[in-house]
Amino acid sequence: MSETASTPVQLTRKPHKPKSVPAPGAGKTACIRTFGCQMNVHDSDRMRRMILDAGYAEVPRYEDADLVILNTCYVRENAVDRVRGHLGELTRLRREGRLKKVALAGCIGAAEESETLRRQFGIDLVLGTHNTYELAEFVGLPTMEETYTPELPGTEGDHSSFVTIMTGCNYQCSYCIVPTVRGRMVCRSKESILGEVDRLVAGGTGYVTLLGQTVDAWRQDGERFCDLLEAVSERAPRVWFTTSHPSNMEDRTLRAIGERDTIVERLHLPVQSGSDRMLKVMHRGYKAERYRRKIEIFRESAPEGTLSTDIIVGHPGETEGDHEETLRLVEDCAFDSAYVFKFSPRDGTEAATLGEPVAPEVAQRRFVEVLRAVEGNALSRNRRKVGGVEEVYVRHGANEDGRAVGETWTGHAVHLRTDASPGEYVRARIDSAGPHALYGSVLPDGTG
Ligand code: SAH
Ligand code: SF4
Ligand code: F3S
């Protein structure tokens, strides 16, 4: 799942405006900054609705805000370092009298470390992932206990929307803090998901992404993820899902990706390691061979499709032999892209207590080797697309340089010059390729 600081998105409902009583936050301003994965993007939207309901105006800069809300990620130490940097800046602004209150929310908020940060930086409010509703009271609204559930409407960008189908995670991967800060899996009902998809599509959404930490673990009354995906693919014009766990990934889901016209042929399936020994230490629940078989089915189903993964190097106990197995798997699966991470010990996880840490310089070398192997594969796969003509969905409209970013039906990112708005399709010829994207030009008759 991508981890970026993100910009605001519109909400599904307009903020509630009381008729006569002035809103408690009238005249005040708030700034929300989101770190981490799409789960946090979704939670930020809930919090945004609370502050707008309370009458606050949203502002993009810290120095213009009465209240700053940092929605944070705890998955690796560098995620926490980033937040510390922002808290330092906020402390300075507060000393200068340019800022009033700071709230720390999200996954750091759900971890014990938040108490240390609260004292160190004089944070006014700490919210975990299960009590975001307390923000409502903080900004002067009646308590909104409903935010406790994953049943709330998701976000509605103009053209592309995330729909959360499950929250939490039932796995206990040795290295991972997510189950601790997000809790156990809760699946949202099919009825509620499809209701939201219908509403979004009727409102103009052309691209629906189903979200969760292990979306393919979704189940309800004997129905499984593939049943839900098929139902959504019949309602929405363009569909994707992330992120999946290899142990839950069914062959029929992989086949549906190729068979269904509305599903983008793009699969993100984190493998973490190519060594069976490490996969066992990590409690991943599958062997490398099973993962390879899944990939074979995906490649058969969608030969032109894109495949991405997550890989951790330097997990305690990882030997040179384990690392070579990972390099071999990278070669065999020919990933189109991968997020490669150096192991980061998290307090409260099993791996943080395991001995045999891998020396930092060894982890760094392994990191570079895996990254190079992935990029080499990706570049040669991308080059095969050069000269072809693709239908491209515009994701981000042109920037100041006139360059827009789009996506093919095979999930390739394409940079191109066009005035088309986000959500529109253009026909483009692919002129060149890099390891991370294709570069194209719109055909003369290519808009619409
Ligand atoms: N639920 C997702 C992963 C969420 S975290 C899944 O199972 O696929 C995103 C990625 O961060 C993980 O896939 C893993 O590669 C990486 N990660 C998680 N904890 C980590 C840690 N302690 N150190 C380094 N990387 C980690
Ligand atoms: Fe973390 Fe594993 Fe759950 Fe993914 S499946 S969120 S890596 S515990
Ligand atoms: Fe996501 Fe980071 Fe939390 S990856 S679930 S925001 S720890």
C-alpha cells in the first residue's frame, strides 16, 4: 500500500450546517496532514467531516491553522521520524504564537510511544485508530460514536474513489505492528459496500478501488472476496483492489482479473521474502512455490498485466542464502515494481525480540541488490510496450509543465501531455519506457 502525505479529497456528504446556532468552530481554521497508507487517508476523511461539521475552515498550511491534526503511520521507524520532524516544526510555530492546538491521530496515536511524544511536544490531543470520534467532542460537537465502525461512507474524489471493505488484520506477521494499532479484521457488509459503490457511480465516480490491509480475506455469510469483486465489477466502470495476502488469494480472483472487462489488470501481492525458512519465521503461512504458482495463474490470466509486491530485507536471521532465494524469486516473477524495505524493529512485535540482527551495511547491500533486480526486470517489461497504442485513464491532470499522469488497463503508469481532465480517457502511443513509468503522446483523435 502506498505511503504518502496526501492532499484533501471531497467528502460524500456536505458538512452539516446548523440553521440558527453558530457552529462551535465558526471562524476557526484546521489543517489535516495524512501520513501512511490508504487506511489513514480514509480516516482523515472522517476527521475532515467532523471539523467541517464543527464550522472550521480547512487550510493547507500549518501557520494558518488554529488546529493541526497529524494522522500518522507507525509501520517503520522512518515513518515516526518524519512525524517527529513535523512535531518539531509545530512546536516552533506554537512558540511564535502562530498556532494554537495540535492533535496526534492514527497509528502512532494507538501505540504507547504516543505518550512520550505527547509529553515531549506538548500535544493537546492524542487519538488512536479506534477513538477518532473523540475529535468531535474536542472541536465542540456532540460525541460521534458512529465513527467507531467501518460503515461510514468513504471518500468521493470527482472521478476516483476508495471504498473500505475491511479494517484491521487477523495475521500476526513477525515484524508487523499493524494488527496492534489497527486491531482484528472487521469486514464491512456486502450490502453497505455495494450501496456505496452505486451511490459513488451515480455521482460520477469512474474508478473504484476496494481497500483494506488484506482485502482478499473479506468474507460474509459464505461469500468470499471474489464474489464481492465480481459484484463491484458489474456496477463500476473501472475497478481495482489493494492490498492482498497470498494465503487468501484465490485462483478464481486471479482469473476474474483477466476475464472481467472492468477490472484493471494490476495485482499487488506482497511476498516479503523468497526463502521458505524466512517465510516461516515471518509467519506468512505460504511457501515460495505456492506464491510462484499464484503468479503463474495471474500471468496466464492477464499476460500484459502488471504485478507488484513488497519485500523486506534484513529481517533478523536472514542469511545470504535466504537473500539469494529472494533474488531468485524476483527473477522468476519478473515484478513490474516492488516496494523494498529494510527491516525496522517495532516494539511489541515478535521480530523486535529475535536475536541475530543483520548488520546495517549488509541490509543496505541486500536492499540495493533487490531493488536493482526489480528495476532491471521492470525496465525490460516496460520496453515491450513501446510503439503500442493504449487507452489511458487520466489520474492526475496536467501540472505546470503540461504533463499529466494516467493508467492503462494493464495498470501501467503513463506520463503524457494532455489537457484532458482526471477521469477522462485518452488514446496514446507509447514512445518510451523507464523502470517506473511509460511515456506517451496522445493520438490526434485520442480524446474522449
Ligand atoms: N497488509 C499489507 C502490508 C501493510 S504494511 C500486507 O500484508 O500486504 C506494508 C509493508 O510494509 C509490508 O508489506 C511490509 O513489506 C512492510 N513492513 C511492515 N512492517 C515492517 C517492518 N517492521 N520493517 C520493514 N518493513 C515492514
Ligand atoms: Fe502486517 Fe502481515 Fe497483517 Fe500485512 S498481513 S498488515 S504484513 S500482519
Ligand atoms: Fe497504514 Fe502505517 Fe497504520 S501502513 S495501517 S498508516 S501503521
